[in-house]
Amino acid sequence: MHILLIEDDRQTAEHIVKGLKTHHFTCEHTASGGDGLALALQNDYALIIIDRMLPVMNGISIVKKLRESGMRKPILFLSALGEVDERVIGLKAGADDYLAKPFAMSELVARTEALIRRDTQQSQISEYQVADLHLDLLSREVVRDGQKIDLQPREFKLLAYLMQHHDQVVTRMMLLENVWDYHFDPQTNIIDVHISRLRTKIDKPFDKPLLHTIRGAGYRLHGQ
């Protein structure tokens, strides 16, 4: 598995490259945000690890540009900014996970393996269908009743997870862990906001709602 590391601190980068190599990963490293962005767009990496506080072009800018380009490979942020609000900013920008510095190499490896494993599992299924709602994971297209629906990256990920578990009750904690990669409750309305936006796009223009709130339990995507 080939990984791209964008990290300007030489000692940290050497530690990561050595640690990943020990666990049978190959790692290409650059200290430049601009070079890292170019490499990420040109090559097919299993995972991209980015330091958030890079000079000239910071990690947030890189992630946003990658997601805007349509690049869907998993991204892991590294940052000394470990507060909840800072994690939220990083994940909202499009990262799949966020690890605060200082960190244990064993945790970085575990998160790396989990992100790559999840991406590999998801890539085995290319599309979902619930009633007249269709989602294509390869083309990133969502269509309902013949009408194309434009979704933001996080909205797409949320809908894909709900469709993957259609007809099941999905709890808020399941969404936090699998859509935002939070393993704690950030005590924000982030789920409510995204569910509301998703409903506006996939339900309101159509006669029959598919996305239902199960009071006290979570949400269910259901269509007959």
C-alpha cells in the first residue's frame, strides 16, 4: 500500500515513514503543500496523511482542493491543534480522520489500516438503490426519479451510509463514527444540519419522503 505524507517537520516525517515501513507500507514524503497537492492529484495513493499547519499552503486548503477536484481517497489530518472545534473544522473540510499531535505510532498505524480497509470495502460496491433513489459511488452521481441531485462531499458520504443501511435504524453515534469519524460526541448540531440539507435535496422536491427520523433512536432511509 502506497501512502503520501505531507509534513514539513523533518523529525516527525522520518518517524512516520519509518513506522509505516515497519508495517509494510511504502510512503512518499514531501514537505511542501504545493508539491503534495500535485502529487495527490497525479498519483493513486491508498491514503494521504497531511499536517494541518503547513507553510504557504496549509492542510485545510489542500484537502478542500483535493475534494473539489473529485479525489475520494481517504485523508488523515495530523495536527497540534487537537481541540474539538479544530477537529470539526478539519473534518468539515473533507478529511476522513484527525489525529492530534503528539501521537503514538501504533495509533497512527491502526487508523491508517482502518481507513484503507474501509475504503477497500466500499470500493467493492459501486452503487445503491432505494426506491427511485440511485447513488453511484464511482461517478459520484445521485439521481431520484430521473432527476440528478447535486450533493456536497459530506452529504454524499452521509447518503451513501444511509443507503448502505437502508431499512435499518441508524443512530447518531453510528453517523458520527462512520460519516465524520468521530469517536466522541462533539456536542454540536452537525448531524441535524446535514440531515436537514439532505432532506431538502432528496425528499422535498418529490412526493414521497424516504428519509425518516425515528424519535429517540436515529434515522432510517426507507422506500417501498
